[in-house]
Amino acid sequence: MAEVAVGGRAGAIEASELAEIGLRFEVDGEIATITLDRPDKRNAQTFATWSALARIGESLPEQVRVVVVEGEGPSFSAGIDLRIFTPEGVPGQTFFAANAARDDETLERGIAEAQQGFLWLRRPEIVSIAAVQGHAIGAGFQLALACDLRILAEDAKLCMKEPALGLVPDLTGTKPLVDIVGLPRAIEMCLTARTVDAREALALGLGELMVPGEELKQAVRDLAAAVLATDRGAATATKRLLQGARGRSLEEQCAAERREQAVRLKTMFARS
């Protein structure tokens, strides 16, 4: 797997810069892998993490069809780096108290920029897979929820911690959580900030597969290979249809199917 610098609309971001932030980005053919690489901090996330994730998404190589998100070491991600709550903060970065002093428009714009690091993982032209082992807490849980699919190691522990810290989950995780587990269960999970183990998470639909920790990487590889075996255009169109289904009536969804299929047929059987 080749480690690459990420360049594009947002400008180049070198492997050395990612390493300083605590990320790795590698591309192997049609598969890209993003690794949270701060194992000594249980892959805690910072403002720089979210900015770098957004830049990776903005400049993702066109050939990539599958994006794997994983964590180095025993944890996927233990959430936000708690130093953000302190006046000292994370060296070279802002902290919550400084952000809170800003006007509402500026503050919301900053949150929107952080959310961009998560939103792009839902794009129809890619399938994103979270490989979750150990802790997936707060921002870590939301990063897993931003992915289309989640494979859980048997030791995975999921928790929406933000309300217990006086915050709300704001990294795009509330909608997929409600969509997957339903409103009552989402309320219970968030407002108690309890930890959900892998077995319960699988039963709730928060993971597609649970495997022993030593089998996690192979399970992700197998799933990625199965996704890549499907025609790219058909996969993109189908994901787009499925993403829109919940917000459409049956008649509207049928119309969307017709439109997508017309494009597929013209593409497949167009005369040269």
C-alpha cells in the first residue's frame, strides 16, 4: 500500500503534515485507507484532525471507490482530545473557551468546517467502511457513524459521550444514529451516555458484522473486495437511490428508480 500526499482543490497535504496531526492516508488502487494514528492518546481527535479529514475528502483521487477508516492501536478513537477543554488546549490549535467567545455566525461556521471532515464519507461514488476496535467514543462514534458500513471487533465499545460533557453531538452523528436505532433508543443512548458493547451494537444495526479482533483487517478487505466486484456506475446510482429512499414516498422513489435506470441503460447500451 503506497503512502501518498493529498493534493487538489484544498491544496497539497503531505504525509509528514498528516503524521504531525496524527493521521495516515494511503491509496492502493481503488481503496483508500485513513488511519487515525495517535495510539498513545487512543486516537483522540482535534480540530486539526477534522480539518485534515475534510482536505482528504476534497482531494480524494478519482479512482478511489472504497474508503476504509481505521484506528492504530487498541482503540478506534476515544473521542475529542480533552485538552481542548483546557485553557492550554492542544499546542498550535484553538480551544473551546476561545471558540465560545466568538459571535454565533463565526462559531457555527467553524462547526460546519469540522463537519466537512465527516460529511464527504457519505458521497454516492464511494463506499466508506469503518473498522472499529476498542473504544469508539463521542467523536469516534460519530466518525464510525459517518461511514456507510461498520465492521466491529468483539471488543468494540460505542458511546455518545458529548451530553455527559455538556455538549451535543455535532459531528453529523445524530441523524444516522436515529435512522439506525430509532428515536427512543437514540435518546436513551445519548442522554445516559452509556457504553454499548459490540454484541448489542450488532443487534441494534450499528454494525454489519462482528469478528474477533485479529480478523478485523481481513474482514474489511473481504468486504471491500465484494464492493469492488460491483459495476462502479451501478454501485453509485444504487447508493444514491438508497440514500434518498427514506425521504421519498413510494411513488417518488419509483420515479427516482426510473430516472437512474434510464441513465444506466443508455450508458450500457449506447452505440459507439
